Amino acid sequence: MAEENAAAGEEQKPRFIIQKVYTKDVSFESPNSPEMFREEWRPKLDLQLGNEYKRIDEDNHEVVLSVTVTAKVDDKVAFLVEVKQAGIFTLTGYTNDEMGPLLGSYCPNSLFPFVREVVSDLVLKGGFPQLVLAPVNFDAMYMHQKELAQKQAQEKAQATH
């Protein structure tokens, strides 16, 4: 009986397990090479981040962190890198309120070092100086996305009345 209760208690403990991390999609373009290599290297960088998730089954979720980096010198594109870094995460024993921050912040934060490495390698192999992406505050991004979604829901509700 005590073993059954212990087993039941084990099931209730929250568990976060990274099952797999993989590159789902990758693209590198250098449309103005080799002319770009003769330019003085003072790029303007544009970084776009996004994430999405889908439930695979009751406990497993795929989270995809999308990163797009565009480097321009003057008005010419030096390079464009697009990477979708994905992971499969097992999340058990969490409430619905806890799942949002886990999937929207914690999982993307776990994927970020991998996507940073892929971007850095692609840029370097493309013949450009190494690019190391700065750390990202995924908690702040998640909260911002949540606030935007709430605001849109409120506006939609007001529009229907």
C-alpha cells in the first residue's frame, strides 16, 4: 500500500525532460558575394525571434525557436540566416498556468544555445566574421506576447458587443 501511494506521488511530481534537440530548418544566403567581402565590415544587424509549439501527445510537446538574422552593409544584404531549432520536451505534473511559461519561455531558453551555435557556424562558413547572438530574455518576450494576446482578446470582445 505504501508503495502504491509512493508511486502515485511520483506521478504527481512535476517533470521536465528534454527528449531531443534538432535543427528543423536552416537557410543561409549571401546574395552580394563576393563583392561584399571587399566592403568595410560595419554591418547593421536585424534579429527576428519567434517561437511556436505543438502538442505531440498528452505529455510531449515540440517547441520550435525561429531566428532570422539579416546583416546589411549600407543597403546591400551581406547575409541572411534563418534557423528553426526545435526540441521535444516531456512535461508532466504541471498545471495549465505553469505550462504557458514553460512552453513560451523555458523551452525556448533551453534551445537558444543550440540555435546560437548554428547561426555562428553558418555565418563563419559563409566567409563572414563570427557572429555570436546576445542573450535573450525569453521571460520578457513571453510576458509581452501574453499581454498582446490579452489585449487583442479584449479588443475582439469589445468589437463584438
